Amino acid sequence: MAEWAAQEAPRHPGLLRLGYFGSYARGEAGVGSDLDLIAVVESSSEPFERRALAWDLNTLPVPAELLVYTRLEWERLRQQGGRFARTLRQEVRWLLPLVDCVHEASSGEEMTPERVADALLEEEAERHRDPLR
């Protein structure tokens, strides 16, 4: 999944975070489980139900569904605090918290798959140093 994220992230300027939730995040995935993905982007002119169409989910090893929220929508969802928001707060495992990478890319540096992979590896190393992160 990390390899897919590293390849896919540079194709989506404005991507802030990318993660997964559901049975895979809980460690309960079994035969027939799909992968529930979530992305947070700075903004989008596409309606919510069409945003995931720009992502290549076919290269993942299992069927996947992706929800793509804008930053504003994500903040509203979290503030409203309904059942789905609580579930996401408890379950989401972030693969790419790209705030630093997006900032660097906006300063003119190219976001290559290698740079995204480096960010992924650094985040994973940080998670091992601080498991509560």
C-alpha cells in the first residue's frame, strides 16, 4: 500500500493526507475485505462523488474504495463529531501526512515518487519512535 501511495501522491497536487480505515486498519481484514481509503486535499472543483475517479485504484492488490475530502470538508466533518467522524478518528492510519511535502512542492520543488517515498519512510520511522503519533 505504501508503494501505491508513493506512486499516486505526486499525481494529485494539493494532497495533504492519505490513509486507510476499516477492517484493514483494525487488523480484521479477511477474504473478500475491501480497502477503505481516505484522502484530504486542499481543494477540488469536482463534486464529492466524482473525486475518486482521478485516482488509480486498480493497481492495489485488493478492491478499494476512496473518499476524497477537501480540507474544509474534513474540518467540518471532524467538528460535527457524528458516528462516522468518531470512527475515522479512532481508525484512520495515515500513510501520507504530506503537509511538509506539499509546502516544499509549492516552493518549486518537484514532488517525485522518490520524494514521496522518502516522506513515507520518515513518517514510518517517526511512528516507531513515537507510537502515539
